[in-house]
Amino acid sequence: MTVIATESAAQQALDLLGAGIDAVRSLDLAQLSSGELLELLHGLDVARHRAACADHTVVAEIDQRGVAGERACRDTATLLALLLRVDPREAAARVAAARELGPRRALSGEALPPIFATTADAIADGAISAQAARIVTATVEALPDDVRVTRDLEIESYLVEQARRFAPRDLRVIARRLIDTCDQDGRLASDADRERRRDMTMHHHADGTVSGRYRTDAVCGEAMLTFFDATARPVTGPSGEPDPRNAGQRRHDALRDGLLAVLRSGQLPATGGVTTTIVLTMTPDQLDAHQDTYRSGCGLVPTGHGSLMSLGAAQSLLGDAQIHPVLLGSLKRVDAYGDTHRIFTAGQRLALIARDHGCSFPGCTVGPAWCQAHHVVPYALGGKTSVDNGALLCGYHHRYFEQLGYRCDMRGGVPCWVAPSWIDQAQTPVRNTAHLPQPEPL
């Protein structure tokens, strides 16, 4: 008996779709008039919009059926990223769009329309783009609850009608004005609305930097503003030099120092069985870098989150972070590993606090909780991790004292700072007395 294999319905549909694309590609465009070319371009755009509707339908079915779990994936977005080799953010956006614009099923199996049915119909007709649809759905989601409960369908229909006539850039303006009109004085937004809208997204870049956006509730926002009032003020140099940082840079540095202070406090819960800390994995060569490497910051250090940090940036943390030197063989096998190195112990930090009372840089009033332990003679140059070779420095002065032209000398076990010659030609070592009740002689 001969068995005749038949194509699945899905494959037949894909064959038809591919045949249409091939037909367009095979056209002799040189034989088409300008009007026919524009008609073809517009038709392709409509087809692209309708393809987004098909994507919503398929992804919604995969999501509702739990196919990701069958394939040992954490969620549908992870499945899409692996299967289609797309960016995780794009995969998450496609899943979110499918949940809003794709068909649904009740627990009983009954078919339900999409959450935003009017928008979904417009995409199915090819009348609006997926980008315009996101503006419509995001606008309805952003409405205050009191307005959304009573007028969501009306507002969605209005925005879809505008999307048929205007480009996404203009549609955003219309949507923004619509929200402002619905709640002109902001009084309709309830605490539940603000809780629903709170968000913080972060994107990790290849160079180790992080960008993102956030929207806080009123309590978090007020706490943040108060925090910056106290920590992001301009820092004047010992001789009255202005702070070289702008306001945004000062807020960034204040947030960084605050997070490092929280990490040093030991109050955070453990992660993975280890006290929460920044983990930098360094090779023995990097740990014992020569002076030129230390000065120029050459080399890259992997962090616990998989990004790369310059050796110079990593060395600014070495007094407080956990450093695990790892010796990797030619096959990237761990041939050896060491214990934590060059870290000031809790007892040593207490001794530094008792002696320095805070940042040791002249004129700085930052307290000890916001300070980092600094090696006066760098560890890479043979300096010991000891109280006699340590000094407390706030984050700002720890990062910039070399750029400012200062150097630290230990005099009688006390850190003293020498200003650059253009400030002090005599190069007199000065101790910071800002934390003391009255100046002490050297």
C-alpha cells in the first residue's frame, strides 16, 4: 500500500503566503507606472499590518496553550526569543501585543474577542500599523480607573479612527491631549492608578553601562527627591574650586554611592546563599597589575551580572567588593581559585571610622556610612590592606582625587593630603579636620 503524505493546513497557508511574496518579487518593476508602483507599495504596507494580526493570533494561541512550559522555557517570550532568534525585548513586546490584540478563550473553552477588539479589527483590515495599535492600547491603559471603566470602548474607537487618518507621531499628540482632557487637574488618578503605573526598566549594554526609564509612586518619588537634596549638592574643592559635574552627573554619583553604602551595610538579604555584594572575577595578573596598568585602567573585569568593567573602575571598588581571583586554563577550565583578597575587614573599617570619622579628603563632611576604604599605596603596587595603609574616602573623592591633582601621604598613621602645586606651592600635607570638634595639630 502506498502512503501519500499530505501537507498540514499550517504549511499550506505558509506556502500561499510565500507564493504571494514570490509573485511580488518576480514583477518587472520597470514596466510599472508610477501610480502602479505606489499602489504596490501601499498594498505591501497593508499586508504587513495584516501580518501583525496573524502574529497576534498565533502567539496568543501558543501563550494560552502553555507551549513554553512544554518546551522547558520560562515563559512565552523566552520561547520566542530562542525559536525566532529575536531580541528578548521584541519577544516580550510581541507577547504583550498578542495578549491585548489576539483572540482569547474562557476557562470553559469558549472563544472570546480580544481585549481591544476594535483595535484588533483595524489591524486585521490593514488599516493601522502595529505601532499605532500600541499607542491606542497604551493610552487606554493609562486612563484613570474612573474614566476607563465607563468610557474605555468609546475612547478606543475614537483613537482607532484617528489612527486611520494620522501617522503615529501625530497620534501620540492626540492621545496625550485626550488623557489631559479626561483628567485636567490630575484629581481622578487614584492611588490604585499610581500603583498600577509604577515601573522601572533597565537595559544592560555591552560596555557595562545601564540605561532605562522609571515612573514612581508619590512616596518613592518624594523619597528620591529628598535623597538627592541631601546627596547631590555641588562639592566645592578645598580652595573653592567649583564642582566639575553637572546636576545629572551629581544625581548619578549620589545614587551610586547610596547603593554602595546599602551593599556595605549588610542589611540586604542573601542571594544564591551569599551575602549580597558586587562580585568581580579577576585573573591573578589583573589582581597584581603593574603601575602602568593601574594608572591607565587597561583590561576588562567580568562582573557577577555578566557585563565587563574596566580594570580602572574595578580597582575603585577593591577595598569593599568581594574579589575572587580565578586562574583559567587554555580551555577556560578553572585551574585554581583564591579566597577574597585585598578587602578591608569589618574590624579594620571600624578602626578607620574611629580615626577618620568620615571622608579624609580636606574639607569634605561626608560621614563614614557613605565612605569607601581606600588603599593609600595601591594593592597592585605592594600596598598592604591595613589600617596604616587605609583611608576613608567618599565616592566622589575616591574617583576623582587623582584627576584633581591630589595625593595622599600617611603621617603618623593619619591620612594627609597634598594639594597640586598650582594650589599649594609648598606642598604641605593637610589633614581633614571637618569631622573633628576642633582642629588637631599634625
